[in-house]
Amino acid sequence: MVGPSSSHTAGAVRLGNVARSLCSTQPQRVEFYLHGSFAQTYQGHGTGQALVGGMLGFLPDDERIRDSYQLAAQNGMEYAFFTEDLGDVHPNSVRILSFLPDGSSSEMIGSSIGGGKILVTRVNGMAVKFTGQYPTLITRHQDQPGMVARISGLLSQHDINIAFLEVFRSARGSLASMVIETDQPVSTDIMEELIGLEGVQEVLLVDCTCN
């Protein structure tokens, strides 16, 4: 771990790792919207360097995190920090907005909850809840009978065991999101099969298990 606090450094690195995993390539620019104690102490506790280092793919114990600002500039990744009230979330929370070279963007909200552990609660506008400790699939799909069985059944066909599964929806029959944490890695081919299922609109994969 680099820095005085695992919540402010190790957890922040892992939040950056997850945000980077949501991007198909290194972002051109990343904006960090810091909430609560993150906003108050990010400069003195190394949280800023940790978040940027995580976006560069560094592990929490990587000594390069101390120089992540300079390394980001060398790698062509702009970054900026802002403060923002994210509402009823953990004090060590951040919203990360990543802008990719092709004009697309991704967004996530997550918290460093202590001991280097994290909890991600929002991805691209979808309500989610996952820790990043497992390969994690996030689906956006139509809320209709059989969707959970359809998706989990496809994973079973490929010998992918589900460790945790949770569905989020705002109203019956509306768009819903599902978070599936798995014991095995999920391949690109399986991702393509999932996106091809009727009723599925989007599938994302977060896999930071090497960290």
C-alpha cells in the first residue's frame, strides 16, 4: 500500500482500477468528483495520486503511484479533480467520468469502505452493487419473465458458476440492471452471446481480479 490510509489510497487505487476496466482503452481525460472526506483530504492523503494510478492500471502497492500525475501526463491522459455532494453515500466516495478517444464515455460511482475494500454503486446510470473481488457482469435488460434464467442459463452452459447475483429495477416492466459476480473469468465470446440474447440491451464486464 502507498500512502497513510488504506481507505484513502488502496481503496482509491481499486476504484480507479474498476473505472479503467469499464473503458475499452485508456481514456484521454478523466474527471474525479470527490465526496465527503475524499474531497477534504485527497491532496494530503495521496487519494488523488491513488485514483490516477488506478486509472493507469497500477496495483495498490505499486511505487509508481507516487508519480502517477507525471506518468499520466506522459501517457497522454488528462485528469481533473472536483468536489461534489453525491448524496447518501459513504464519506470516501467518488464519481469517475472517463472520456475515450472515440468520443464515448463511461461513469461510475464507488466508495472506499475500509481495509482497501470498495463498493461500486452506480455504472453508466445503472444502479449496481459489487466489490470488484470477482469477475463482474453488468447487464441492462428489459424487466420481463425469464430474463434472469436466460442469462444465468447461458453462463451455466459455459461452466461459469455464479457467486452472487442481484437485480435492480425502478418499476415493473421497465429497464432493469443485473449484477452477476462469477467464480470464473468471462470470455469475449460469452459476452457476445449475452448481448445477443433477446431483451438484453447492454453487457459490461469488470474484471480486476488480478489486483
